Amino acid sequence: MVCSVLGICNLRFLPFSFDIVLAILPLLAFGNYLKKVDLTKKWFLYGFAAMGIWAVSFLYIFFAADSYLELADRKYPLLHLCFLPAAAGVLFFCCLSVVLAKLGFMMKPLIYVGRYSMHFFWAHIMDSLYSFFWESPDSLLYKMLFRLIIDTALFIFIRLLIWLWGILAKKNTFKNLLRKRPA
């Protein structure tokens, strides 16, 4: 926890974004704790408590500091309090996943995105390349929607490229490229 305090104090940017790595530690610890909690029994209680905590803490931080937790920009308003809405949001979506799994609603798309979440993360990392799309509107809601739509479209494009690469690899299209040429 001491390392995370050093990481989020904004005193300096460490090489290789190590300060962001240190700032993530509280969220990783919370996620590790959630692995041990059985959310299937009291999902209703946990879900609504998390939604309430998220709403109150996010709105308080947003209006008090006119900002929110943004790791890429190294914005940590009100220091440790900014992690509370992030943790509550994670807990809420874990409870929502339990409900959706029980209902069987939209499970295939969610499982697909979950299985390839690293590819979605790649799309999210490339935000800075096309940030002019979602930085132009003044509304935070429009920015969020633009970002979500563009990241999702890029995720689908990345998945299509990987799928095509797999088809070409199965047909041994690259065999001649990889073969060593005789001297």
C-alpha cells in the first residue's frame, strides 16, 4: 500500500509508467479479494450497495475536484477516495454479470469480449491515435459514447485481422515466406 501511495502522489513520473503500475495496486488487491467472495448468494445486496457507493462517491469527487480517476493522464483527484468509485463499479459489474449469467441474457457476446479482453485493451491503448473524434464534443457523456463506439469498432477490426491471419496461416500461405532460401 505504501508503494501505491508513492505512485499516486503525482510527485514524479517514473520510467516505463511504473507510477501507474503502483497506482493500480489497490484495485488489484480488491480484485484479488473479490475472487474469494461468493457473489451468487447476495448479488442483489452487493449490486445495489455498490451502485449506491459508486454514485455517491463518483459524483462527490467529480463535483468537488472537477475530475475523476484517469490513470493514463495520471489524474488522481482526492487521492485514495478516487479509488472508491472504481472499486464499487467493478463490484457492480461483477454482480451484473452474475445476474446476466443466471438469465442467460447476452452471454455469448459478453463471453466473447471477456475471452478476448486483451484485444479490447489494445484498442483502448490506441485511443490517442484517434482522440480527435471523441475530444471534440464538450459533453462528457458524448465523449464517453464516442470512445466506447470507436473502441468497440476497433476491437472488432482487430478480431477480424486476427481471424484472417489464422485463415491464411492454416492455408500455409506464409510457408514460402518463412522457408529459408537455399544458398
